[in-house]
Amino acid sequence: MEIIRKILGKKYIQEYILRNYRSELRKKALHPRLVQWIATYKCNFKCDHCGTGAGDPLPDELNTKQIIAAIDSLAKIGTYFFSVTGGEPILRDDIFEVLKHAKSKGIAIGLVSNGYATQDYIEKLKDVNCLSLA
């Protein structure tokens, strides 16, 4: 359950789902098909409309090894879409390694970015076959 809490993000955890569907999650009867991961709270902007309150990274954000393990677990239970958001996920040094790993597991990729540096990474985004870019 802890890894699910971290993937969903501490700030915006859907406690209702965890509280009401805990037994189904434990039995693996309820499988998340679409997962949205707040990759980092680090952001190069401080937009008023942003719902995450991004700016500085949190001290306990998942490291590369942790998110790779989480993706492996998600792939085993049939997750088919992995949307990455933030903050600004492109500011993570390992973001393309993470996206490539998800792709290698047969999981489609989505990326929510402020778009500021997207042009600099267009070839890498093509390599991971980013299904949606917002």
C-alpha cells in the first residue's frame, strides 16, 4: 500500500479509494489500469492555476529504483497507461529512463509538462512513443 500512496502523491492521495477498496486491492481484485504519477514537485514555474503547489521537490520523492520497481508491479497487474506529471517531470534527471522502462513493459506513456523545454527533448519523447503530451 505504501508504494501506491507514493505513486499517487502524498498531497493528493485518494484516501477514499484506499479506505473503501483496501481489501480488493490486497486481493488484487481491483487493478489500476491508468496510473498518474507525480514524478516531482520540482518546477521551473510557480503558476497560480497549478493544483500541485509545485516549486521545490519533496524530500521523499521516489528514486529511480523505487519507481522502476513500481512500474514492474503495475505491469504485472495489467496497468496499460502511465501518465507522468508534476511539477515539471522533465526536470527529473531520470525521467526518460523511467519512461523507457514503462514502454518496455508494454505500458503506454502520457506526459503532462509546462512545455517550456519540450522542444529540447522532442527526439527523446519520440523514442518513448509518448501517447499523449499535455
